[in-house]
Amino acid sequence: MRKILVLAAILVITACGGQRVQLNNGTGLDLITVTVTIGENSQTWHDIEADKTFGSDIEFPSGATPILLEWETLAEQWSMEYISIDSAFAAKRISILFAPDEMSVNYSF
């Protein structure tokens, strides 16, 4: 019984921990690829559905850092750039909502 409780606790902690950077596809479109570049670090995802949230543990360097977000459908490509706050590297979670005409970045400390 004790082993089951310990395993359940580990699963809950793992599931709730999630990734540090959460991205949300607010484009209303299914996307072929999404690439985020933060400073010199980059990650790409494939086949992202409309309104889907996905994440990464990509690192933020200290200081204000450019965030470049690029995504594409079968017909079009978009990109947006944003400069993070100086203390982004210290945030517990960073949420990025993106759409063709805006990018919103929120930090949780």
C-alpha cells in the first residue's frame, strides 16, 4: 500500500510540475511547425493543433533576452519577436500566448 501511495505522489508531482515555458497556439489554426528561440536556445514542435498548450524547459539567460517565435501552416509562415524582462531567468513559469497579430508573455515568480 505504501508503495502505491509513493508512486501516486510521484506521478502527481511529475504531472503538475510541467514545463517551465508554456506556449499556447492562439492562432485558431492547426500548425505544421512552431519554433521558439530564446537567446541562443531553440526548440521546434510539429503538428500543433489550434488552441493547444505545449511546453519546454528551454533556458532563459540572465538579462533581457529576445524571444523569437516562428510558426507555419501549409499556406503561410509568421514570426514575432519580443524582449523578455531582465529577471525572466528567475521565473518559475513563463506563459506565451501567440496569434498572428500579437504575442503575450506572462511571468510567474
